[in-house]
Amino acid sequence: MDLEDICTVENENELKQYVSQPKHEIHTCKKRAKDGFRRVIESLMETIEDRMMTCSFVENHRDKDLLKMNLKAPEYHRTYQRYAHWLGKLGSYLVRMANDREAYSQFFSSAEMLRRYHQALILNEDCESQYALNYLLDQIREMEEAGQLTNLQRVVLDAADYNPKLSMLEGILGQIQEQHEVRRHIVHGVRADTGAIKAIKVWMEGHPDLKHLNPGRITGNSKPACDGGMSINAAAEVMKDFNMGKHKVVVCTSAAEEGLDFQACSAVIRYDYVTSMISMIQTRGRARRKDSQYFILGDETRGNVPREMIHLAAERLMNQAVETFQTLMNTISNQFRNEVRERQRREKNQRLQEAEMKKYSEEQRRAEVNGAVYNLYCRKCQRPACSSDEVRLYAVNTRMVISNDFQHKWKRAERKRPDQVFQNLRIVGKLHCRGCSFDWGCLARYIPTEKEFPVIKLDSFILENRRNRDDAAGMVFVRTLELSKAVQKWIEVHPDLKNLAPGRITGSRKSNKRPGGMTKNEVADVLTDFNSGKHKVVVCTSAAEEGLDFQSCNVVVRYDYVTHMISMIQTRGRARQKDSEYWVLGNQLREIWTRKWRTWLANVQAEMESNTNSFLYEMDRRQRLDLAQRQREAEEKQRKRRAAQDTGEVQKYNLKCRK
């Protein structure tokens, strides 16, 4: 830290008279007796994961090992956050496969089912199984596993499989109500999941002994309102109602850990949600009234209770470190202060360098994003939806589409939940893709004018930078002059490609038998038109592999297989724009050449590993011989040049004498 002293309260006993320290209690609950819902859902998820790994597309893919590595599910409990991270990475990876519509559709459907089952497992773990089943029935309109649906309905009705965490939460809430007056209030903290927040709130509203608490809800603004997100003003309204006594309890995510003033809070319950020591201190500080209480409700299978004990020990170590620091500053202040200053100087320089690098990266990213226009496609069926210049940001994570053409691409679906109001908007329906019925967002009505606007979720779309499509400038390399003419003519007459205005670049050799060569001036004219945008594509032979400056090129296509490594490097270097692409047609021949190069490299590496010293000696000997040969050739060339110069001087002298 950039400081030379830490000031703390000297008389802690006097401070305790004015500031209340909440009583810290830890409660451990047992796991479910049967948990049949989880077993059924996990069996379905395992079946989907195996189906993704063993499908024909994966087995026949040329990069089968890499594809399996990205499709393999992590070996963690399917309710853990790491599994959710894997699902997010899987969705990003599938976008790269969008060109293969059949494979993309298959994997996308599997990934969506895994995501919904994962959310259902989280709801089942934190609330009633019936709520998790209702979520699945709401999300999956036609469940293929009819037999599994029957099993789920049967296990949900099992009264012996009630969630023990809910029973313990009910007991803690009843205990707090007995100890405190009615005016006392409670903040109930759960994991950062808006679905679990809604589930706990619905459970309390339907409980006969808890519904009088009139629970409120506070979440962050990282998600749109149709997915449970809340704006800062909406959270402030809930906090105001809480302090006034309208809400006796508030169910909230980590968004309420800091920045909000819960003056009337007398108890905090962490519902199986333990993250860090700082989070523990912040949430515990929400209980500000006298004789406050801080509860940890942890499941014995998740390890949150031991983690909380570690945080308490870390807090004690932090206090000891502060005391030690103050002692050192008072006893050996000069020496210790100099050491601290030197360390601060080094760390400050390091932070400044990191900050500069981060600032540069952020500026580069903003320069790319600002002014860019994106085309939005449905993430499921890839149907074009709208353009980013037709989207307006109304509030945080609330994006409206104002185009009239967009209304022909979606259809309205009814909401089972009551209308939700936020920021003068009332959610009156769902927004689904007209082609595949995929969830795009919600339909919101602007209250002052009663006009309806579609509100979209960016997670439901694939974004394509229009600049990459409209400003694409490519080169097509062919092997012969005749083939370059044929490809150029084919592009000119193709109905979808003729707007590219193809050009052609070949070598300067031409004869009566093979006309069609180009002079240097003609090549320069085509190059100028290409860089200026007149030609969107240029068909060329090996004459364009080097020596020409294609500044605007971002796509290179080898119409034939690559003949040698140098040609590959040179043609690939023609694509100089950022995020350029290099394509090689003729997969079978390309694989043969790739296999040859890999075999040669493997042999070289094996020879180096088996006999490193002799291999390096042989390499060094060859390099010395090559260097000596090049030196002899250079000396011979210089001698001949000098001899020619001397001969020229003699001839000039003789000519002068004759004159």
C-alpha cells in the first residue's frame, strides 16, 4: 500500500459502546435425504455430454482432438460456478462453427439444454424442487424425455425429500422474529443468481408463517430487466421501502454488499454463499443495529462452512498484521520507513506500467468498437434480425430496437408471471424468433405514451462486424495464367459475387502462344484500384506473392494447394489487416503436404532429442561451411568487379592516347 502509517482506534472498548458488532453464528445443514430430482437431471446432462463427444461430426473432424477438448465437460459438480463458466466458453466456441449450420444447430441445442438443466439444478439446490420443475416446463415447451418428465414429477411430490436448507432458513427466520421486535428488519444474502433470488422470494411469499414479512428483492444491473436485473434507481426504491418498514426482509445478491445504506437492518443471513474475507466483512457490516446477528447457513457438501472459518482466521491475521506494522513504525521508524518507501516505489512503477498497458489495450478496443456497425443474427437458427445502428440504449442493459422492419422477424409470446415495471417500462410479453421460437428478450410498453418496444438480450444473438463484410478485400491465388482468367470471369458473371468487381494480376511474361501477361504499369494500376476499394477481390498468380503492397487485404484464398513452405509464408503475408483470414482449398492435398511437413519436423526433433551433441555439431559444421562458401563467392564477385574496372580504365587510357 502507498502509505507510511495506519491509524486505528486506540480505545476499542469505548468504540464498542457506539458501534454494535454483530453476533457471528454458523449453521451447517445436512444434504437432502434422496435428492431424486438432481439424479434425474444429472443423468440427462450426462447423456447430452456423451452424445456431443461421440457424434459423427466430431469423429470425422480433421481436428478431432482439439474439438473434443473444447466439448469435454469439466469434472466438477454440475451446480458449481466452474461448470457455468464452461457453458459460457462452449457458447463462444460454437459461434466459430456457425458456417456449418447442421453441426452448429446440433451442438447449440445440446448446449442450451445443458444450460437450462444447470439452472434447474441450482434452483433445486437452493429452493423447492417444484420451482425448478416449473422452470424447466416454462423453458422447455416440448420435453423429448417424456418418461423422465414423469420421473421428475414423481420425485418432486416426495414430501420426504424436502430441501433441508429451506427448513433451516425457516427456523432462523422464526428465531429472529422471536428475539427482535416487529420493527426489526433482515437482509438475506444468497448467491449471485437472479433465478435463485426469485425462487427464495416466491417461497417466502407462499409460506404461511413468512409471507407477512413482505420480502423485497435487490439484484445488480449486469443482466437486463427481463432476466431479473435491476437498475440503481430500482434498487434504491427497494432499500427505501426496507428502511421505512414496508419490507421486513430483502433477498439480495452481492450487489447489496456495499454502496447501499440499510439503516434498519438487524440480521444478515448468508444462504450457502461464501466468497472472500472482504465480502464477509462487508455483508456483516450491513447489520448496523444494536444486538445484531450474522448467520452463515452452509451445506455440508459444498465446503462453505470451512471456508468461512478460514476467513475468520484471515481477519484475525489481518488485525495482527496491522498491529505489527504500527509497532515497527514506532520502534524502528527510519529504517523500516525507508524499506517501505523503496518497496512502494518499485511496486508503484510496476503498477504504472500495468496501468499504461491496460489503458493502451482499452483505447485500442474502444477504437475498434466506436463507429463499428454489427449485424445481429439469431443464435439458434442464424436468421438475420437487425443491425446495431437500429438499437437504442434506454437504460443499463436495456436495449430497444426502433426499426419497423424488425417487427416482421419476431413473434409475441405471453408471460406466465405478472407484468413487471421498471424505468417507466412495463414488460407485457416475451420476444421470440419467428423462425425457431428462440427467446430474444421481452416486449416492453413505455408507460407515458403506451407505445410498445421490443427489448432484446445480446446473449441471444451472434454479432458480426459489418465492416468485416462490407470492407472485405481479398486475393485469390491460382497456379496458371489461364486459370486466373477463368476464375475472374466466373466471379464477374456470378449473381452474388459480381459486385466484387474482380481484378487480375499476372506476371509480365507473354508470347504469341500464351497472351495475357501484364506489364508492371498494368499491375500497378490494378494494385491502386484494389487499395482504393474499386476492386474487392483480385485473382492473381505467384507474381503477386512478393514485391507488391496490398494494404487493404484481409482475406487470402489459395485456390490450389500450397506448393512449398516459402510460398505459404509469402501468400499468407499478403493479408495485413487485423483479424485477417487465410484459406486453402483442396483439403486432401493440403492434408498430404501438412502431414509431410509434420513428419519432417518430427524427424528433426527426434534426431535432436536422441543425439543432441552430434546434431548440434553437424548443424554448426554446415553453417560454417555455408558461411565460408558465401564469403568465397563474395570475394570472387568483388575480384571480378575490380578486374572489370581495371580493364575499363586501361581501355579508356588507350583510347585517349590514340586521340
